[in-house]
Amino acid sequence: MSTSMRDDYFDLFDLRVEVVAPLGARLWCGSKIGDYFEVHGEMLQFQPGMAFSLYSLAAILPLLPAKQRPTDPHDWMTTDAEIACPDPNCPSRLRITRLGNRRFRHGDTTATLLKAE
Ligand SMILES: [Zn+2]
């Protein structure tokens, strides 16, 4: 990661968010085991035929920017990767997996200028 004016690149992890649950369990939030979407930068990449409850999305959205960034190995944000469905009767979880790095340029992602060093 760099903050110099000539090299304004930074890396974020792509993420996959996948529905996991005990086999045969009834899911009350409308998803199916194995349904997933990916996060590339700020964009959610949904797949054809896979739908997600807005309540499930509301539960997981605040965690995604932290999961996109490197975290300390001792940080719970590094080790914990499953978010429970907010419906207390639903056994599903959303599992966040870090995929490869994607490189961005500061100047392509914001109009705010970097401070001169
Ligand atoms: Zn659910």
C-alpha cells in the first residue's frame, strides 16, 4: 500500500459470501445452501437465480469493508467468518471467504486528493 502521489495503488480482498446451514434444514430467509455473492471493491456481484433476504444483507453489510482489508492475525475479524441469520428460527449463516487481492487506484475511487507527503 502506498500513499505517494505517483503510486496511489491499494489492495482489497475480494470476498465471497455463501449461505451455509445443516443439510436438510429449513431456511426461513429464502436462500438455498450454496447461494453466494461476491464483493469486488464496493460492488456486490450477485449471481443469476440466487437471491438474498434484505434482512440477511443488513446483518452482514457492516462487516464486509473490514473483511476486505488485512487484519491482525489475533483480531477476531480475521478468525470469525460466519454471520448468523437474523431470523432467530433460521439455522443458516453467511460465511465470508477472502479471495484474491484486487488492486485499485485512489484516484479512481474518490475525488478526495491524497495529502502531499
Ligand atoms: Zn435465514
